[in-house]
Amino acid sequence: MKYLSEYRNLEATKKVLKEIEKTITKPWNIMEICGGQTHGLVKNGILDLLPEKVRMIHGPGCPVCVTPLNLIDKAIELLEKGVIVCSFGDMIRVPGSKKSLLEVKAEGGDLRILYSPLEAVNIAKNNPDKEVVFFAVGFETTAPANALSVLHAQKEGVKNYSILVSHVLVPPAMEAILSDEFSSIDAFLGAGHVCAIMGYQEYFPLAKKYMVPIIITGFEPLDLVQGILFAVKQLEKGSYEVENQYARVVKEKGNEAAINVINKVFEVGDREWRGIGEIPNSGYKLREEFKNFDAELKFGISNIKVPENSKCIAGEILKGIKKPNQCSEFGKTCTPANPLGAPMVSSEGACAAYYHFQTI
């Protein structure tokens, strides 16, 4: 059984696009939550093939895009203090208030680019005279691995390991967008990879409360157009249900083993989002019994606060109020080589998608 090639089939995708055209009778605003979905829509030219009545609005995108400046500055301060800072590669070029992690590495900071936080635990074991911090950024998707790294370090008695937590949760962000007085969202495409971990039970009350269809989709062209078709059919009928287009990967209750690991190490708390501000109960923080693995507490950096770049409209883009090419700095002072904000440098950022694939 194949899971990719048939979802990249051009003829099947065209067939669904024609069905959307036949079904739609009035304009609808549909927001895709994930930057992977945004890149799929832009890279494959789907935005240009959809009927004019379908307006796709790009949502929060990716956890890298919504990581606030102060957290990047905290990681930079750790590097400058001589701490070994470990991170996934997508964070290293995101600008802080003055510089990026990569720039600090060029100045001599010990920054390690890893594929797994468990590698960071091994680095800590092999360097007992050094402190090691993993920059734990992600939606719910990466939380299980980061939680496991804490459990592994605890089991192995590794006391020079900690994590800088920047986990954000999708459903509270959706609610914040829907409750905004300027919101014009009629339906959502939910992020399939997040739901593969968490399931989609949390979306039922959102769909009911705000009367919006929520369609869980994958990231291939056929996934995306099928998700849009499901949303349009519901909107035209006046229904607002949660549907799972990504059934080959996502189950309603998600991955219960992963959820149990998350809940053992983390608890839900308020979280600041870049360009948006603080959203209540929208992130993870370490439980009290794991506070000795909290880098902010361990190194006394929790009080670092910095303002956002006034030239960057990342907040308006992440909330779907503006498109990347509506920014006066887009492609001029803000490029992937010299980004003003995370959406231009992140591999899943909306600005990066528009810049690379030249969507108008």
C-alpha cells in the first residue's frame, strides 16, 4: 500500500478541484493551520488553481515562527555563558533581538545541531563538566521526544542536562483566532502531524462553539484539495463538523503512549506567541517534579523580555490578517538571507513559501 505517490497524482487532484468548482456558490475563507500545508498549497500551485471564491488564509504556521524573541535571546545568553546549546536546525538562523544562534556560534558559542534531544542527553553524559541545554521548540508533535529526553536524563542520573521549553499547542491558538473580533475564518484545515500525536477530540467543542468546520488533512496536493472540498461541502450545507481526511495516519484518540509521556513530564500553562502575545493555556511547561530540568530556572534567565521588531508584521501574518507579500519589507529588507522575522527563515514559514515560490 502506497501513501504518497497516489496523493501526488495530478489527474486525481484536478478532478477534486473541478468538484470544488461545481460545489461552491459563495465566497469562503479557509485557514490552514500548519506551515507544511501552506508550503504544499504554494509549491504545488494550488492557490492559483482554486476557484476565486475560495480564499486560503495562512495561519500560525510552525512553532519556529511563533517562538518569541525573548526565548531566542535566552538561548543566546546560555551560549554566551559557555553552555552547550543543542537545537534542531530550523531554529539556528531565526533572529533574536540582536543576533541569531548561528551568529553566536560563529563568534565561538558551542551550538550543536541535532536530530533528536536524546543525542543532547548523550552529549551531557560525555561532557560531565559542562552544562547542556536542548532548545525544546515545537507543537505537540515534538513534545514526546523532548519529554523522553528528560525521563532518560533522570533515569541515567545526568544532572548537567536541561531543556529550554517553547512548546505551543494548536487548539488554544485556533480559539484565540476565532475569538478575535476581526476574525473572518469560515473553516480550518487542521494539522495532520499534530493530530497524529494528539488525536482530534479537542476540536469537537471548537467546531460546535464557533460553528466552523475543521478538516484534518495531510500535506500532499490531493490531501489539501480533498480537505478544502470537505470544508466547502460543509459550508455550503451549513454544517460544522470535524472530519478526518488524513485517516491513513490520524486516529481520533491519537497516539496514547505519546500522550502519556507528554502528560507525565509536562503540564499546560500560558505561553507567549511571537507577534500575537500571551495565549492562556496554550503551551507546555515542566511539571514541578521535573523543575531541575528547566533551563530558565536553572540559569536564572526567565526575566529576559524584549520587544518585537517593529518592521516585522509576523503577528498579522500568523493571525491570517495579511499575506506575506502585503508586507512593505517583503523581499527587500527581509529575505531568507537577512530575515526580519521567523516566517521568512523557517522552512515552514509563510513568508519563505511566498519568497521561494513567487506566489503573487
